[in-house]
Amino acid sequence: MESSGMPQSTTPRMPCTLQSLARRSLLLRHRKEARQPRRISCEATGGGHVDRRDVLLGFGGAVAAGLATDRGAAIAAPIQAPDLRNCHRPDLPDTAPDTNCCPTYRAGSSIIDFRPPPASTPLRVRPAAHLVDREYLAKYERAVRLMKQLPADDPRSFEQQWRVHCAYCDGAFDQVGFPNLEIQVHNCWLFFPWHRFYVYFHERILGRLIGDETFALPFWNWDAPGGMTLPAIYANRSSPLYDERRDPAHQPPVLVDLDFSGTDPNIPRDQQIDMNLMIMYREMISGAKKTELFLGQPYRAGDEPDPGAGSFENVPHGTVHFWTGDPRQPNGEDMANFYSSARDPVFFSHHGNVDRLWRVWRGLRPGNTDFADPDWLDAAFLFYDEDARPVRVRVRDCLDTATLRYTYQDVGLPWLNARPAQKSAGTPAPAAGSLPATLDKTVRVTVTRPRVSRTRKEKDEEEEVLVVEGIEIADHFNRFVKFDVLVNEPESGVDATTAAATMYCAGSIAHTPHMMRHDKEKEKGSVKTVARFGVCDLMDDIGADGDKTVIVSLVPRCGGELVTVRGVSIGYVK
Ligand code: C2O
């Protein structure tokens, strides 16, 4: 059963909750002076007195402990579409062969505001890549071939198309009004909507090139057993869909490892499939009960990049990038590095599935699961359309895929009940090491749970969230970084290669390398971020729901020596 797109509300504002108050005041501290006036004040709807303690609890222990008291003076604004005339060639290392990401700018071309296609436009139906027929494949290959033949400076050419991704994730664009800050569409709440538009315009251009306005890109159905290999249509050397910069050890029929950590687990196929399904279950169901846990953290005008990815962005999104990239290349090109990833045509298929699963996630949750925050809804980007016109889009324009006139082939959701087996939990391994620490080895710390044995209703209202704070990844342009977060890992140990599919695993941080703007005031190229994992179900499964403390292990899987972590705490999210 594939959920159909639900009517999506674009209501401008929900009542101001403690949650958003807390978020705003926290964000304010990181913001530069120059701001645009906030259009909507929380006070207008809040009215009453807010107990600071509630705000703290509503946000989460140690993070909230640093809250400023200037709550209420908050001013914020959505990220604005970049100014194409103001694009900087990212400062990529010499090992990157091709470092100019800036899109063609044609002087005088005026920017148009996005309008959805007429409701009478035929629906594009995106097929699963492993299920397409010869006729479809011929059409798709022809479209990509034509795109690759366009002059390199045509905004619709494949050359220009892949660079769009690089521009939005390697610091090419300034935030409008904040020349010291870059626009970054990963590791924040822009991740899903930005990539939805990116794939959407790419698809429209391909359709136009073959004169077929119903053309739909295929999606790489890596969440179902039948789709868990690199789709064969991309593996044919004489096809325009082929890319030589891929891991030669990961060609069909090798199964994708949604927990890929740099080495291939030597496990039977059935076990790999089960692991992948359990990881899907965690990322879509048990760990993704609240909007921000799935969509990522707020990121507004004036904010530093990378406030925090939804856990899905790390796994499986990031791990599939890593698994596909070529370890023989200096920077994991193409897919294991954000600057190069969209140079591989399978990128668009990978992101088709990411997009499909966003839609599925919303469909599984009755009611509105979007952020009601205007700073999300009005965040804007620029893309070129099939007529090579620059179009300004806003997040609110993309929330309903039916309005965009596309849908997905119904292929079922085989992970829907793939909850990891509950075993009686053994004695937890004792704490080892302390934070802050560099993750060159496993660190295990005791973490206090502010509330224990909550009722079902309390748990539904507020998800328990494990917060891994102060994650700093040193300049890591050529290295993928991943570490797993386990709770009450038993003394007897869990095998690292299968740990991610056990009831102890809250999730992973899996960071695809990208270049940061090298600001004078900032340490060169380091990424600073936070990770959050929903753990209500996990606490029940491991039998820790009544425990005042748990032991959290941070287990480095690759590039741990590049990572430092400041702390781990437990908070709650509405
Ligand atoms: Cu923009 Cu899969 O990354």
C-alpha cells in the first residue's frame, strides 16, 4: 500500500507552541545583528506566561541549558533565493578536477515566480528503475543523451544541471543580506524540498528535450528487496546513464548496504535484506515520529549552515551516496561527495526515492505533518526550467506532488512492519571515556532521562529524543564520516557490521563530504552540527523505559578521528 498524496495544508501559522518559542530563542543567539524584521510575532498568539522550565524541557536538557533569555525579541526570516550574479567558485581542493559550480548567468534574463502546471496537465508517473521496460529505457536514454549534447553553457545541459547541486552545497552562493554566510541545503529542514524541486526541474527539462511532457524519471527503489542493487539500467557501459566513477565492487547483483560504513559486510543476502528493511523501519517509523526528526532542523536567514539533518538524511540517504561513490577517486567521486554527486545520472534516481519516501512518510501520518513555520514555507530557491528561464520557487509550492503533476508507481512498503526483534537485553556495557571527545574509539557515557515510565499518551504527545550535540567534523572534503549511536549496548557486545539493525541502535551520523565556505572567522572547513534521534520505541524495546539513566555508545565506523562530540543528552519534542 503506497500512500497517496494527502491534501497538504499551507496554513500560514499554527498557534505558537513552547517548542517553537524555544527554537526561536535558541536560534537568535547564533544570528548576526543585521536582520530583517520578523513578520509574525509569537506573542500575538501566545499571550500567557511561559514557564522557562517548560521551554527547557520542551527542547531538551543540555541544549536548552544554554538558552538566552531574549525570547520574544526573536526576529527571523526565510532563506532567500540566491542572487545568481553573486556566485563564488567554491574553494575545492586541486584534486577536484572541475571546480566551477556557478550556474550560467545570462544578463537580462528576468526571474519568474513559480506557478504550478495547470490541473489538466497529465500526471507524470515515476517508475521504479528496476521495473522499467525497453521502450521506457530508450526514451530515458535519449533524453539524457540530448541533455548531454546541449552546449555546456546552456542552463539545461547536463553540465549545468549537475553543477546546480554543487552550487547549493559547497558554499557558492551567499545568503542574500549575509555576505559572510553561505547557502547550504543539506543538514537542515531545506533538504527534502530543495531536492524535490531539483529533481522536478531536471525531469521537466528531460521531458521537453524528447517532446514528451508526461516523461517521468525513474526512482531507485532501494527500500524494497527487488530494488536493492544499483539499477541495471545505470550499469550498461554504453548507456548515457553510465558513470565510470562508481565503486566497482558495488555493481549488480551486489546488494546495497543501507548501513554502509566503508567496508562490505560479509553477510548472506537474506540477512542484508532484513537489515536494510529494519533500517528503513527505524528511519521511517520508530525514529521519525515528529516533523523535525524527519525533515531536519530550522535554518533561517542569518543562520550558520548545518543546524542538524533529519535522521533520514544521514541514513539511508547518506549511506547510499557513500556506497555508490568510487573509493579509487581522490574525494569519493561521484556520489560520495556533494560537489560531484549529481554528475552521476543515478543521483536523480536516488533522489527520486528520497522524494518518494518523504511523500510516503507524510501519507503514513494523518493530519498535517509539515512545519507550519513561514520561515520554512517561504524559503526560496532558483532553478532553470525547460525554457531555460530562471524560476523562483518557495517551499510551499512543492508540498503537494499532485499539484506539481507527478506521482510514483505503487511498489509497496515492505519495511512497514520490520521492527527489530526484541530480545531480553543483557547487562549494558559500562561507561568508557567521557565527552567531549574525539571519536577515534568508541565512547560510552551515562545519560540521564528526565522522565521515566511515561503513559502512552504522554509518549505520543512528546517524543523522547536523544541529542548528540556539538558534533564537529574537521575539514573532511575527501572523507566520508560515519558513527553509530547505540543505547545500552550489551556487555557481550554487538557485531559492528549488524549493530544498526538491532534494537539498540538509535541511528547514525553519516556525513557526505562537502566544502564549507572558508571564512576568516571560522575554522577552516569544519562542519558543526547536531544529531537527534527519536527513541521512545527504542527505550521500550530494550526494556529501559523505567530507567533513570541509560548508557549511550558512540561507535565510530569510518573517519572517527575527524569527529569530536561535545555531549549527549535527552530531551523531548512535540
Ligand atoms: Cu544534495 Cu543526496 O544530496
